[in-house]
Amino acid sequence: MDFAGQTVIVIGGTSGINRGIAEAFAASGAKLAVASRSQEKVDDTLTALKEAGAAEVVGAAFDVRDPEAVAEGLRQFHEALGDFDVLVSGAAGNFPALTSEMSVNAFKTVVDIDLMGTVHVMKGAYPYLKRPGASIINISAPQAFLPYEGQAHVCAAKAGVDQITRTLSMEWGVEGIRVNSVVPGFIEGTEGARRLAPTENAHEEIKQDVPLGRWGTTQDVANACLFLCSDWASYISGTVLSVDGALYQRGSGKFGQMMGQMLRAQAKEDPK
Ligand code: NAP
Ligand code: COA
């Protein structure tokens, strides 16, 4: 894949899956911009992106829950790197919690980051997208279509993200902009995985539940993003592409209940 000279923006691109995506675009010669809340993580990522081969790099620290800060950050990225060929929106927050046990603000926090954050990123980037030709990827999750106990907040937010993908593929498709979602399955060594499968037992159960018999890698997800943003995918828009080793085909499986059982046992041991 050759993205030499192209401008690639990765929001939430300073760790885990999203950083893997940014590094893959950097290795294919793109100009990169990344953002997240921590300036330290941004700076560290920019160094890694240069080492990976990025033509130019810029970064900014902002919170996707703040629409003005997002719009200003994206304006600065445009000033530095020109029109956006690729936009990846992947900032997210997650923690396991039963709905009966979490505060309204806890639920809202995840909706504000994952769903409203996506809205802020889409709207902030809109003026700067290359027309025709820009490709947007929203990073979704299996929770968008598989119910998992302890994840109602994430299920609601990521389902919304996929519906934004589908709707904008129509609204913005007429301007030559493609919009797709990528759904990582369980990805080894990431913060999301650490939060949802904290024990060796959970790690092993998930491996057994995935038809391909292994956890995914950040490179697996990055490969799908490179493909979707390349000319090979120039007629693909409005899709939700799972990169999950066929996890979805088995439904929520054991994992759908595992987190609920774990949280209920914890609540019994430690009643408030
Ligand atoms: P991660 O390393 O925690 O990545 C999240 C990124 O978003 C970080 O760069 C974080 O940086 C940034 N971020 C978080 N809250 C933010 C906010 N309010 N404003 C701006 N930036 C924010 O997690 P990950 O596990 O790699 O997950 C990455 C994406 O993949 C997420 O969209 C997640 O839902 C999705 N996903 C992950 C898995 C998995 O197995 N890990 C599975 C399915 C889907 P700061 O802390 O500096 O803000
Ligand atoms: N269980 C229940 N509620 C929780 C919780 C948990 N494990 N963690 C946080 N909350 C609640 C807080 O109590 C608070 O609610 P309250 O005001 O009613 O007390 C609310 O959620 C917001 O928490 P806060 O810590 O103030 O939010 P934040 O904006 O600083 O951080 C999070 C956002 C909570 C999502 C944090 O985990 C985060 O920054 N995550 C980013 C990384 C990540 O989640 N990566 C995985 C991606 S898949």
C-alpha cells in the first residue's frame, strides 16, 4: 500500500489499536496527524511515527468531548498538512459495569466519548475532507451488535457510531467521501482487552471462543484500514467490517455473560 503524500488524521491515535493504524499509514509514507488528551502520549507517538517513515507529523492534545477544541485541533491539522485523504476516528472509553451499579454520569461518560466524540470529529473534519476521494473510518466494536452484560453503555454508544457511518455514507457519499466502520475483535495487548479480560482465564476462554483460535493483533486491524482507504476499496462505503476472526458468527457466546457473572460476584463479595 502506498499512501505517500496523503494526509492521514487519527483521532485517539496515541495508543493501542489506533496507534497501530497510525504507524501502518506512517510506514506507507503518509503525512500523519494524531490527537488524544495526553500531550505526553501525543509527543511519544509523533517520535514513533517519524521513525516508522511518516513524511510529516503533527499532533495536538484535546478531549473529543469538547466540540470547539476538536474543531480547532482539526483546523490546525489542515493548516499544517492540507486536505484530509483519510480520517480515522477511534477515541473511546470503556469499563465493565452493570447498569444497575453505575451512575448516570458513568453511562453518559462513555456515550459522550464514543458517540458524541465521533459526532464532534465528523463535524470538525467535514470542511477539510478531500472531495472527491476522502475515506473515513470509524472504529467501532462488537458491542455495536452483540449484547455483552456489563457493557450496556458501550453497546449503546458503538451502535450509534455504526449508524453514523451508514448515514454519512449517504449524506457525504454524494460529495465523493467514503465512510466505513472497522470493528476490531479481541485485540492482544491493548487497554480495551486488559479492561474486559483482566484474568488469564478470561484471556484463554476468549481464545477458545474465536473460530480462528487466536486473539487479533493491531496489525490485523491496521491492514483492514489500509485496504479500506486504498483505491482497491474505492466502491466500498457504508460497510461495517469486522476484523474479529469470525467471533461475531458465534454471537455473544460465553463472553456475553462472563463479565456479568464476574461483576455480580464482585458486588456480592463487596456490597456497598
Ligand atoms: P486505548 O489504547 O485506550 O486507545 C484509546 C485512545 O483514545 C487513546 O489514544 C486515548 O488517549 C484516546 N482517548 C480516550 N479518551 C479520549 C478522549 N476523551 N478524547 C480524546 N482522546 C481520547 O484503547 P484500545 O483498546 O486500543 O481501543 C482503541 C479503539 O478500538 C477504541 O475505539 C475501542 O472501542 C476499539 N476496540 C478495541 C478493542 C480491543 O480489543 N482493544 C476491541 C473492539 C474495539 P488519551 O488517554 O491520551 O486520551
Ligand atoms: N465502574 C463504574 N463507574 C465508573 C468506572 C467503573 N469502572 N470508571 C469510571 N466510572 C464513572 C465515575 O465514577 C464517574 O461517574 P460519577 O461522576 O457518577 O462518579 C464517571 O464514570 C466518569 O469517570 P471519570 O473518571 O471522571 O471520567 P474521565 O473522563 O476521567 O475518564 C473513563 C473516562 C472513565 C472512560 C476512563 O476510563 C478513560 O479515560 N478511558 C480511556 C481509555 C479506555 O477506556 N480504553 C479502552 C478503550 S476500549
